[in-house]
Amino acid sequence: MAAVADCFTRREPRLLAREMCEAMLMELDTRNCWTLAVRHEVA
């Protein structure tokens, strides 16, 4: 994430981007917004 850290001026969007990247790399049978949100306890 250090390569794209300069794209985000605030800390919160940078952390969210990191979480989303980590979520997309998880080994799940199905990846969609709902499964990612449940996995990260957002929903």
C-alpha cells in the first residue's frame, strides 16, 4: 500500500483502501460486497 499511499490525503480513506485490498485477496468461495462487508463486520 505504500506505493499508493500518496493518492490519499487523509488517513481514513487510505485505511479503507487497504482493508478492501486485503478483502479482495481473501480466500472466499464468493466475493461480493455483502460477503466482504460481513467478513469485515461492517454489515
